[in-house]
Amino acid sequence: MRQGLSDENDTGKERKGGVNIAVFASGRGTNFAAIIRAVKSGKIKAGLALLVCDNPRARAIARAKKAGIKVALVKREDFTAKKEFEAVIIRELKQNKIDLIVLAGFMRLLSGEFVRRYKGRIMNIHPSLLPAFKGTEGIKDAFDYGVKVTGVTVHFVDEKLDHGPIILQAAVAVNRNEALACLEEKIHRIEHKLYPQAIKLFVTGKLKIKGRKVVA
């Protein structure tokens, strides 16, 4: 398994034998579906090896089974402490030789210890132009604020919420008299394009982290 990255380091050359990806999801899994399509079409040349899910009712599980992807269902309520919960996840990641973790609607905050273990190898997607409108209601918060432009951000995960180095961003205009549901649909369409692009950059070894900046 690839060692954790440090500042002034790149994400490494393309792994001999391919990069193995784990997606973490808790819900519908629409970004997961977009990643599955990108891998199956050859746009991302990597192994989509594992879905980690904490919700037995998540639609993402059905998507994984249909695509022939292994599912690790790890429910937080089965464990007294977060450390025990994460230890089971880490075991699954090791067993499946995971190089990159992709958060796609995973509704659990990862501990600082977990994030440090996989530094530079955890990606997240957020439906705003970070650092604006952090948190779970990024689209609605931007809409209610009355912004003219919002967007999507893909970033590496660090120990703070929606804070890590930014990989890619895309702007989305908020049209006059546009309904929130329409804006949400536009944001999700951009997410499904931008996330596979960012993953491809990682897989092909084209990302370099310099402090807070990511150079592609």
C-alpha cells in the first residue's frame, strides 16, 4: 500500500499493477455510480475494489452488487467506540490493498488518527466553492444566502471539516428565480463529471501537494 504523502510530495507514479480504490458512501450513491461508469468505460484505469457503507438501507449497496464490487457494511452502532468502528474499516482497506479512499456521501466524520494514517489518499466532494458554505447543507446554504455563483469542490481530506487542499473546482451559476431543486440538479451533474476527473489525476500520478495547494 502506498505510504502517506507529505507536503512538497506528489501522489506517486502510476502504481504498477494498478491503483485500488475504495468508495465510502451512506446513501443513494449517485457519485459512486458516476465513478463506476468512469472505471468501466476505461476513463479511470483503476480497480474499484471496495464499497465501505455504514447504512444497510443505502442504495449504494445495490449499485455495488450490480457492478460486482465487494461491499463492507460496517455499522457504527455495532461498536462502543469510534476507534473500534474505524479499526474494522482499516482492516478491510488493508485486505483489499486500497490506495485511494473516495468519500461519496459518507455521513460519518473520520477521526484525526484515521485521516493521518491515509494522508494524501482520501478525497471528498463538496457542493459549494470551498471555503464558502461548509457542512452538510452546502447547496441550500448558498441558495439561501443569495449567491450568484456557487459550485463544486473536490479536495483532499485533512483533520478539519471541508478544509483540505483543493484538487478541482467548477463554478455553477445561480439563475434568477431558479428553484432550489433545479440548482441541486445542476450541482449534482457537475459532481458526476468533476469527481472522476480528480480521481483520474490521482491514478495517473499527476497531483502534487505543496502546502495548501495541489498542482495537477
